[in-house]
Amino acid sequence: DTGVSQDPRHKITKRGQNVTFRCDPISEHNRLYWYRQTLGQGPEFLTYFQNEAQLEKSRLLSDRFSAERPKGSFSTLEIQRTEQGDSAMYLCASSPPTGSNTEAFFGQGTRLTVV
Amino acid sequence: RKEVEQDPGPFNVPEGATVAFNCTYSNSASQSFFWYRQDCRKEPKLLMSVYSSGNEDGRFTAQLNRASQYISLLIRDSKLSDSATYLCAVNMGSGRAGGFKTIFGAGTRLFVKA
């Protein structure tokens, strides 16, 4: 399978715990995005990487959230001291380095439930 | 104001109907425009890009009006399988040279009934 891969698919955690999600983009894609989606809403932009550089992080994003893409390939999203409001689907997407008129290819997401 | 806004749903239509969705965007520097389809508990997938001159793909027609900053999607001869959420998406600069991010609307839910 050469699509975007996310791991784990599901995560249940207790409030206050830290969680980390992984995303493996399509191999030739240098752009990588993280989104959060809750029921009835569209994907909400969290952060964006071009190669290993994090070019933008949403102002709405709490300091408890951090993302890395150390070698410009896979990326991790960590949430520290999880809260019930963090429960959502976390989607990763990637796109190729061919200008602005390119679609984002999504992984199947990681569904986080904070209890 | 949200960067990308869509018609509130849901739309309930009979098979064979024509249905139109509209979407507005706030950033006049937005560069590319798309419609994505998202099935229940699945990831979004590209339905079609939206070009300045308008474009058609089978029963689907997309239009862009840069002056008014809105895009539209028209679905003709609706099928049961068209039932899904339709997301409007806009690519805009991320603030750094050469970077782009895709911003999505909240989505419009479509139910096509037999």
C-alpha cells in the first residue's frame, strides 16, 4: 500500500496521559499536514511541514500539542496531558512538491478517545 | 469569520434530483480550490479540483467566482451512492515562501433517498 499510513488507528487514553501518533506520507511527497476533525465538522488545520521544516502551526493549537518531522519523512504528533476535549479524529495528509494546485492525500486517521 | 464557509446541511433529495452546494472563502489570495467527498467514518478524498473557467466531470460541475470569492458544486441526476459529506477546500499560502496549506469548510451533508 503506497498511500498515507497512520498509526495507531484507534487510541483510548485516560485524561492527563500523553499520546503520540505517527504518520508515514506518500514517499515522494514533501508536504505533510496534520488536521483534527470532530463530529459534524470539517478537518481543522493544525500544522504543516515542508520537508523537515514546520512552516506553520495553528494559533488555535494548545502548547500541549507538538509535532515533528525529523528527517523529512514520517511525522509524529504528540499531545501532552490529554483532556476530554482532545477526543477527535486526527488526520494526516501529504501532497507533492508541484505548486499550489495539488490535492492533499489523507491517511485513514487516528481516532482518539480521552476518558 | 471562518476562512472557508459552506451551506449548512443536511440536504435531503430524491434520486435523480439536481443539487447545488456553495462555499465562500475569505482570503482573496487563495490560489487553488477543491471539492472533497467524505463518507461516514472515512477520510476525505478528492472529488474534483475547481478551475477558473469551470469544469465538469460526468454528473458533477464545479464553478469558481474569484470576484465574489465563492465556489460551487452541482450534482445532476443524484444517485443513492452520492450520499456523503462534501467538503469545500482552499489552498493558500502558509506564510512562508513556497508553502501552502489546505483549509476546509465544515462540510455539507447530502442524503439521497430512493
